[in-house]
Amino acid sequence: MTPGQPAPKVQLTNSPDYRERYANSVQMRVSLWDFFLLFGTINQTAADAVTIQNYQGIFLSPPQAKALSNLLQ
């Protein structure tokens, strides 16, 4: 975008299968080509036992992973 040029209008829509969920566990795998985030919930079932139930995996390109990192910082 050049200076003085108006920003493009962005329209966000949700797909029919869009869902929101709570995650208190995120695991990450990294390769040369992408980042993989695995979201889940942790449940402590006993004093010495923890269960993690994963429910969603998301692949991110390196530029999108960097944008997410910048946002979280």
C-alpha cells in the first residue's frame, strides 16, 4: 500500500462450520515450510495424572506465524 492510498475494505464472514472453543493447551510442531498448532484442554484426573484432549489442529505459514507472534508480544 502506498502512502495516501485508502486501506482496502475487509469483510469477515464465518463459515457454516465455524465454532469457538476454549483451549488451555497449545502444542506446536515446526517444519521448514509451516507451523502446526494443536489446541486442546487439560484435565487433571488425579494428583499424578493429567489428560490432554486435543480437538483442533491448525497449520500456519511462516508469515502468519510471525504475525501471530507479534500480536501476542
